[in-house]
Amino acid sequence: MAPEARIKNFLKNSATALCAGAVVLSSFSLGAEAARRHYRSHHHHLPALPAAPPRALPYPQLPLPFEIPGAQYLPLTWADVKGWSDDDHLAAYKTFRASCRTINAQTGAAEPKALGGSLSEPCRAAKSLELTDDAKARTFFEENFAPLRISRLGEPDGFVTGYYEPVLEGSRTQTEIFNVPVYRRPSNLFVRGYKQDSVSLPNKGPVYRKIGRRKLVPYYDRGEIEDGKIAGRGLEIAWLKDPTDLLFAQIQGSARIKFDDGGTVRLNYDAYNGYPYTAVGRVLIERGIIPKEEMSMQKIREWMAQNPDGAKDLRRQNRSYIFFREVNLSDKEEAVGAQGIPLTAGRSIAVDKALHVYGTPFFIEGELPIDSERSKTSFHRLMIAQDTGSAIIGPARADLYFGAGADAGRVSGRLRHPMHFVMLVPKGLDPTVRAAKLPVPDPRPSEKIAKLFPQTDPAKDSPKDQTKPAAPAAAVAQGKGETVAVANPVPLPVPRPVIEPVQEPRRPVKNRPHRQQ
């Protein structure tokens, strides 16, 4: 076939294919449009599904100037706080002032928590306020704080337990009777971000021991330490009779050890081995050994005394191990809390340090078995956050300190009860109160000052005014009975000129004819 014939045949086939494609596309678009019309005609009458209503919280979301993670709040009036008027506010005020001594001595950045540094204002007010009257102490709290009901999100109440300072018999040296060592912090225990000589290392987070020069591995757990991993290093502060005594001293975080010679050593928490705390009482409940409603510290002690082999396994379920340090306290002083001050029996509480600030007052109300295991004693008391613990987790969770000795241990050992929590929030956090303390803007300048420094706007000056000769350096304006020097007008700054970008001229495009084939 000649070349001209082949070209004509190719063009004819191409035109046919293009026409067929156009027909297919047009039919597809017409079908899609018909489908859309059909859908609109049959479904336009269906109502839209209503949106799911938002889940209502037990307490409303409040425009507070702070936030405690996982908590819900309810503002109250003092009349709404049940039992508020029946408390001993003077005793609470003295405990609060003890916390304020530490708060007033703080320097540097404020606490990065809910209340931040807002406690400094009421603490400064309490510093010079020696009160001896309960009514005045109550007035102090009502004038400097606002009551705020607080609980964990979705729960109506908080939860309290109790703790105390055990008084134990011990020996300065190891004997056949006293053979349970009480260890101080080992030198090979490391916590990142803290120096070796730091006092009272954190009770949460990883803890390491060094192998060689660089390698860090997790520290020994309770079982390894009881088996003698750190024995013979001179770390023994004292020796006890029973490993159960040591376990409960570690749970409480402090202890008094009395020796045969009449001496006493006071111990306080200094560090832990990095493993999370496991409640041995919960293990006994899960194993069905002690019913939940009968659980108490006394029940745990009785079971461990009757089952020595089971007691060893039970202790090791709690892999956490506490190391102590000696503190210089008299027999009359209470144990030292995490805030660094002696606690007050019946007024100090341990809280979650990750959420709260030491020194915060909490009013706790409900019923507790104070008199006996089955009693329901009305409890409504203003208490001060001065301590913490690894098992104290949550916005409305507290450990109530009851003092030292066996009686305090019996009362605190049977507390596991829901209670109402009212947090006292400093009024300095109230936006309306804070706004009242903001500086008022300065008043407008007086007429006399306005004459001395008149303001002119160059943009509004007419050319006629600009051609006038300059005014003298100073003139004298006489009023009634006074002479005022008038300075030259102070011109306002000239507006910044608008600079527009310079556009480069486009190069002309030459039209080049296509070459003919």
C-alpha cells in the first residue's frame, strides 16, 4: 500500500476510536446524573440522625484557673461543707503554719502543679498572725480560701487509709534473736537526675545499680535483698526480731527502734529499690485467705505469724524495698513527712505528690471506725497535706497520720473507707479576686501637663501650617495668677512608608512559525 493510503487509513481509524470514546463518556455522565436525581428524589425526605448528646459529668466543667488531671470539681459555699463549724480550726491553723514555714522559705520557680505558688499569699498572711482563738482561725481559712469539692472523675467520693509510726524493739548488733537487718541506702544505688548525697530520693520511677564503670541495671528486688545481696557492707542501722516488723515499718515509711540500753533511733524513708509497691493485703484477698470486709493490718499480722513459710512468699510478692536514714528527733516529736517537717497526729495527711502541693488544706468528712472495727464515728476534720506515699495515687486519695505506737497502729490499720474531700483553694486563684488586685491605668494627663507637651500629628498638618516659621524655643503662657512655660510641640513619628516591590519587565516572547514538514 502506498504511504499516502496508509496515512489516510490511520487517520480514519483514529477518528472512529475518538468518537466511540466520547459516546461512552457521555453515557457514563448521563447515567451518574440520573442516579443522583433518583437518590435525591427518594431520600430527601429522610430526616438526619440526631447527634448523640454529650456525656454529662457528675460535676460541671468549671472555668477554673488550674486543672488537676483525672479530677472533677464542685464549688461550694462554707455553709455547704458538712461539719465545718464543728471542727477545731485552731489545731488545723497551727499545722498549716508549720507547712508555711517551708513554703515561705522557698525560692525559685513555683510548683508546676495545680495550685502552683498560690499558697504563698495565705502563708505570708499567717506568718505574722499568732492566733489563740478558734473563731479567728476559722475566719482566717474562710477569708483566704474557697471550698471546692473534689473527687476522681466519675466517682462521688474519695478514699482514705491510715498510717502511723511503729515503735519496735531492736538491737545495735546482730544476735540470735535480733537477726533482721534494717538497711540504709547503698552507695551503688542510682536515680537519674539526683546526686548520691541527695536526701529522700523519689519513691517512684526507675532505680539502678552500677556494674563496672558505665553499665546500669535495675536494682535488686526484695527477694534478692532478703537473700543477702547487700549483706556485709556495713549498711545495717539496727537489727529487728521479725521480718514482719520490718515490712510494716517500710510500709509506714518511718519507725522508732528502742534498744535494751534505753536508747532510741528514729528512722525515716530515704530511698527505694525501683519496684512498684504491691499491697500484701490485696494478695490475701485475691487468694481468698482473708475476706475483703475483714481486712486490716492486725489480720495480716496474725496470718503471717501463724504461717511463717507463707509469710515469706507473701512479703516477696511486694518486690519494693525501702531504705532508711537516721533522723535527729526527740521522743516528743512526731515522724518527719516528705515536706521535711514533723507531722501532726490527726492533722497531717499523705497525698499524691504528682497532683498536689504540700501545705494544701483538705477538709475530709465521713464515718470511720475510730473506736472499734465495727464502729461508725463521725469524722469531719481539716487536714494539711505534708507527706506522700507510693500507694497514694489519685486526686482524692489520702493517708491519715495517727501518731506513733500500738494504739495509733490499731486505729490506722483498719481504715479503708470512702470519704468526702473538700480542697481549700487559695482565693488568689479566683479570677475575680485576682482582677481586683491588678493595677489601675494611670489617669489622663492634666491640662497643665498637656500644655507643656502638646501632641501634633504631621500627617494632619496642612501645607499652610508647615510654611510658617518655627516657633520659639519656649514661650510663656500666662493664666490667672500663674506663669507656665510652654515647650515646642512634640511631633508624632512619621508613618513608615509603604515600599512596593519593583516588578521586572517581562521579556518579549518571539513567535516562531512552525517548520513545515
